[in-house]
Amino acid sequence: MSIEIIILTAPGCTTCGQAKATVQKVVEQGRQEFPGLSYRTVDVAESPEIGTQYGVLSTPAIIINDTLAFRGVPKEKALIKKLESLCM
């Protein structure tokens, strides 16, 4: 099963780096458990239509398989739990 995570960021966002680091860590550690897991970062200043599409008014935001999953910096355990729920 393929799982795509999109991290929505913006210039000047003070917590976007934390969100990226959390997602990177979970993706790196979860490659065995979640085959097909990938992520990418989208700057909503450069692609405002993405923020509009998901109703995101502030960053960071985490989209998983085309669904808004988290607003703000996700807790590592919560992100893993969300990924596990997608694999059931």
C-alpha cells in the first residue's frame, strides 16, 4: 500500500522545521513497517491552491493520502498510530 505524506510549510513558519523533522524520522524508521511510505514538502506561499484545497489557514499541516491529518507539529506516536490505521 502506498502512503504519501505532504508537509505544508510557509516562509517564516517557526514550527515547520519540527514538523519536517518528525515526519522524516517516522518515514525513515517506518520504511519496513510501511512499504510505499513517502513524503514531500509543499510551500503554501508558492502553491496557495494546495492550502486552499485542504482548508489549511496556518502551517505546518500534515496531509496523509489526500486527507488533512494534523494541524501543527504532530507527535511522533500520533503520526505512527495514524499510519498504522491506514494499513489495517
